[in-house]
Amino acid sequence: MQFLLQPVWALKNNLLFSHQSTGGLPNRWPPGVRDSHVFPGAAASLEGCLAREKSMGVLYRWFGRPWLRVQDSENAHKRSLKILKFTASNPLGRFMLRAIYKPKRDLPVKVFGTTYNHPFGLAAGMDKNADALRGWQALGLAFVEIGGVTMLQQDGNPRPRMFRADKSQALVNRMGFNNEGSEAISEKLGRFKHRNGGLNVPLWVNLGKSKLTPIAEAHVDYATSLQRLWTYADVFVVNVSSPNTPQLRTLQNDDHLVRILNACHEANVACAEQEGTSVKPVLVKIAPDLDEHQLSTVVHTAKANGASGIVVSNTTVARPDPHHPKETAIFAQQGGMSGQPVKERSTELIRQVRSIAGPDWPIVGVGGVASAGDAWEKINAGATLIQAYSGFVFEGPALTKDVVHGLHRRLASRQLHSVADAVGKGFQD
């Protein structure tokens, strides 16, 4: 995560009202600005107008990105996470975050037995150790995914291991599931719940395999972490698709995946019976590098063995041509690439999974989401919920509001009543 939290102001002469013609207004903002908070029709309210100069996304592009470009990617990530945690550590800071960044619209989505405020959440990898939970909640995300969390504490791969290609809006990382381990994170979540009463939005936990755990014992690793974290998580995501742990992607193969899902199901049922409540949803996160046969096999195996849905997709080991010669060295780095280069492949996989799995199995779309238009494409391809990681790096903390308000505008313009009405329908932007 690499973004800055900045104050908001507006120039009175730059207010654009929804019923006002734009023909005579000068273009005073950068051409790269994406979706903004414009609403259709004659919305006679404060939300029916737009101050483009007020957009946090604009400020981030002007000031945040240049500052981040002179920093090491991983150090910038850590500093930004600390800033968010500190800002959200007191009532005034949380109030400011909500006032500036939280969406003013709800787009309810009912899935996994819960009603989400809207379809947009935080992807795994951004807050591996659950350090800034109150901050993410204050930014208005509908759900927060921590991790990947492994059974054992591990430091991950040697540094440098995170690289940023700004012109291509891409990240390459080979972090290697660096995290505090499921036992320590469970204790941290217990303290958080005791002090703060838990989150007001669903908490997802991404489960990975410890590097020291043999492939043959992977199911024990996943199930142990699930059991340790069960009390505090609302949804679990079985990550068998990170390219940065040796042989991990082989766990997408039929026999391994069945063994992992069965072990997680047994742990899930045992915890639910002990607490006298229902089991938690368990999803599978897949790689974007699967061919059609592999994809069909994974989908059928996951669905037949109790997975409540699927996350499409993780980072890719494929490499497009860089947008600038200076980025060639970054693209040549070993690891998984995320951001804009993976967007189209992820969206196409969502479309294929929807065709394979049918209309009702939930799909969580992630990969290259940096605007409402990107989210809209994935929803229309078949995604029920949407997540972002790299998008926050390149667009800043206003991304949530931009996405939710942009989706609201698109639904209203087509007279659709809910996000569910657009899932898999193929509407063009």
C-alpha cells in the first residue's frame, strides 16, 4: 500500500453541478483523471454536484505519486500503512477519514449470508498482519481481506522483493507470504475485538501455505490457520495460486485441492459446532495463468468440494511489453505482476468461470481494478464482489468512493436497481 492521506479543499469557481452545461468550463484538471463523483439526473443535493479539484484522486496523482516514486516500494508500503493506522487510532482521525473518503452511497449486495454495503473491498496482500483495520473501515470499504496468513511465522523472500512500474501502473512482487503467523495474528485480532468490538464490515482472511511445510502436508497448514482464526474471520480464502512460494500453484491440481478443502471443511464444522453457529464461507483463489482445461477442472473441483465461491485472480507470471524502456528491468524481475497488465486477463477469466459455474456461484473479481469502469467490466463479466490492491497504490485512498459512486451512476443510467442486476449481463461502459 502506497498512498498519502491529504486534506481536502475546493475552489468555489470549480464546482460543476449536475444540471449545468460543461461546454464553457475550462479543463483545469489532469487528463488522467478517471471516474469522479458525478451523479445522473437533476439530483438536487450536495451529492448532485462535483468539485473535480476536490477529488482526492486528483490530489494523490499530483502530490502522492511523485513522492512515492523516490521511495523503495516496500518501505513506502510500510510507511503508508503506519500513517493509516496512526490516523485511525483516534476519533478525530477516523472522522476525517470517513468525511473525506467514505462513499455517500450504498449499493447493497447480499452474498455469503451477509449484506455488504457495496461490492468493493480490499484485496489480500495490502495489510498482511491486520495492522490498520480501523483505517480500512473508515475509508468506507465494504470488506477487508488480511493475509496471506500461514501456519508458521515467516519473513518471506530476501529483499528487494517489491517493484513498481508507474507508467504501466503495475507492481511486481515476490514477497513470499511474509507474515506473523496465524497464532500471533489470532491473538492480535482477539485484542482488537476486546478493545474495539471488532469490525463493522466483514473480515476476510487469506490463507497461505508455510514455506517449510511439505506439499503433502499443505492441508494441515491451511486447516490449522483456519481453526486458529475462525472466531474472528467472516470469510476464508484458500490461496493456492501465489507464484512466490515454491510449488504452491501445484495445489490447484485436483487431488491437492480436494485434500485442502476437505481439511478446511472439517476444521470449519468443528469450530462451528463448538460455537453453536454456522460454518464460515471458504473460497478458493486461482491464478490468471491457467489454461481452459485447468480452469474448468479447478472450478468444478472447488464447487463440488464445498467451496462457497472463487476469487479471480491472483498475480500473473506472464509479462506484457512495458510502456517505457526504463520499466524493462522491473518487468524482468521474478515474481507475480498485478495492476493494469493483468486486468483484461482477469476479466476474461471471470467471464469463463461464470460460464462454467453457472449464474449463482459467487465470483470475486480482482486484478487491475483502478476505476469504476474497471469494476463495472468485472461485474458485467460475472463478478459478484470486487477487490483492489494495486489500484490503491496508483489511485490513492479515494478509490473506494470513486468506484462506488461510479457504479451508482452506471446503474442509475441503465435504470438498474442493484448490482446484482448487472452481474454477468455484459453491459458496455
